Amino acid sequence: MAYLLQGLILGTTAAAQPGPLQAFLLSLIARDGWRRTMPAAFAPLISDGPIILIVLLILTRLPGWLLSALQLAGGTYLLFLAWGASQSFKAGAPADSGEAALVDGSVTKNILKAALMNFLSPGPYIYWATVAGPIFIEAWRQAPTSGLAFLLGFYAALIGGLMIFILIFGAAGKVDPRVNRALGLVSVVGLFAFGLYQIVNGVAGLGAGVP
């Protein structure tokens, strides 16, 4: 129960912290509506498995410049997403009920885009290497059930928090259409800022690693 509680607390804080994933979700809400956006809350289940394995088994033994290279790749992808969000903002694409999403496959695309963005972002790697990873290893060494309880609590809170985030901003957009426009603008600025920040840090990290 102690590790389950720790997972719930950490997952809640991770969902509440502003980051690239939250900015991307805002862009989806503004463009597609909350129904299409909701499945994207499950993206960490796709991206975090490889991230956890890389962090716990490989990343700590590899040279530090790989994290900088990852920041460059993630920043570039975030700028690409920012450009797409800006095009939707300019077009003023209205959010719909989401029924068409089940037909044209945009729900799947949204999930995969969110998962890829999360995978290319250094944030989850740093988080699992410094915070969640050590707790998980400690729990697993005590008992595998303790480790699984931590993971269950963490992802239940993380995904639940992201779903609440989507519902709150989706409801606000339905009440006042101008909110959707504002969310679109905020998402463009947020994605661009996070992307530029990662690129600058990645370049600085690579430069520091050059003899």
C-alpha cells in the first residue's frame, strides 16, 4: 500500500505539471474536441515501457551526449507539432463530436503522435532516472508485487489526471468557443517554446561534450 500511495502521488503530480504533452493535448482539444483527444491520455502506456527499460538497463551506462541528441530530436518534433497546431489555428478548424475520428483513424494518429512526442522528450527519461526509477527498483527488490503496485498507482493517477485535464479544458471550450481559439494559441506557443528549449539545451549539451 505504501508504494501504491507513492505511485498515486507521483502520477498526480506528473499529470499536473505543465509540459510538452499537456501542450499537445491542448492543441488536440482546440482542433478536434475532447472526444478525439481523450484516447491520447493513454499515450504514456505506449511510450513509457521502452523509456523505463532504456533508463533502468541502458541509459545510465551510455555517454551523456545521447540525452542531448534526444533533446535535439524531441525539440525538432515539437516544432513540427507546433507548426501543425498553428495551421489548425489559422484555419479555425472547429471541434466536432468525434464520430468522424473513429472512421478516419485520427484517434489512432493522435495517440501515436502523443506517444512519439513523449518518447522523444527527455523529461520522462530524467524523471524515471532520478525519481520514479529508484523507487520502482526499491519496491521491486522488496517484492515484485510492490513494484507492480507502484506502477499501477503511478499510471492510474497519471492517465486519470490527463483525462481530467482534457475534460476541464474541453468543457470550457464547449461553453465558450473563444476558449478553443485561446487554447489553440496557447498550445502553439507552448509547443514552440518547449521545442526551442529542448533544442537549445541539446545543442548546449553536445557542445559541452565536445573536447
